[in-house]
Amino acid sequence: MRFSLFLTVFVTLYSLLHFYAYLKIRAAFSSSKIFLLFLVLFMAFMVFCPIIVRVLERDGMERLPEILAHVGFTWMGFIFLFICSAFVLDLIRMLLSFSAWVFNKTSGTRGFSPKTLFYVAATITLVIGSYAYFEALHITTEHITI
């Protein structure tokens, strides 16, 4: 019962993160329906990738779960960073819009386009994610004497 509750919460929350990212991508680009369909299928696969990895490991497979885990968990890190940066940018945008509304300022409050916000969030994600990935390749143990 506890594990099914955990899986339900995990899949729900992780799906909501992907849905938020999907909305950001769809707002930023006027993509074709085919591209959006492939994006939805890719994101659905990534949502269930950690579960697929566990099932394949339990069945005794080694190489495929290792590859899927590497791809799936790297994606999980990148999507988390993207959501965090996009959410902060959305909060800043809403704060600027609210302050313009409070002070009755209409000039200079056009805001940023969804494409600009997407590119800023994606750039932040790629910079931080790339740094984290290369740091993770060089993990060392340090002994500290107190």
C-alpha cells in the first residue's frame, strides 16, 4: 500500500513538472502537432523511465537499465533545473506586472515574450546542469580531521 501511494505521488508530481515544461515549450514555439505529439510521448517515457529501470533491474537485465537510468536521471536533473529557473522567471514577470498595475504604469511593462523566457530558463539550466554533470564525473572522498 505504501509503495503504491509513493508511486502515485511520484508519477503525479513528476507528470505535473513535465506538463509545466510542456506548456513553456508550447508557448515559446509555434510547433507542429507532430512535434508536440513526439514531445508528449518523450516526456511520458521520461516520467516512467525510473520505474522501467527498476523493473528491468529486477528482471536481471544489466546494460539496458544502466543506459536508461543514466539518461532518465540526467533528464530528471535537467527538468528540475528548468522548472526552478522558469518558475523564478515567471514569479519575476508576475511581480513586475503587478507592480506596474499598482503604480498605474503602462509604459515599459510589455514584459518578455514566452520565447525569451524559455531561452533564458534553458540557458540557466544548461549552464548549471552541465557544471553539475561534469562535477559528478569527478566525485572524490575527502577526509576531514577535527
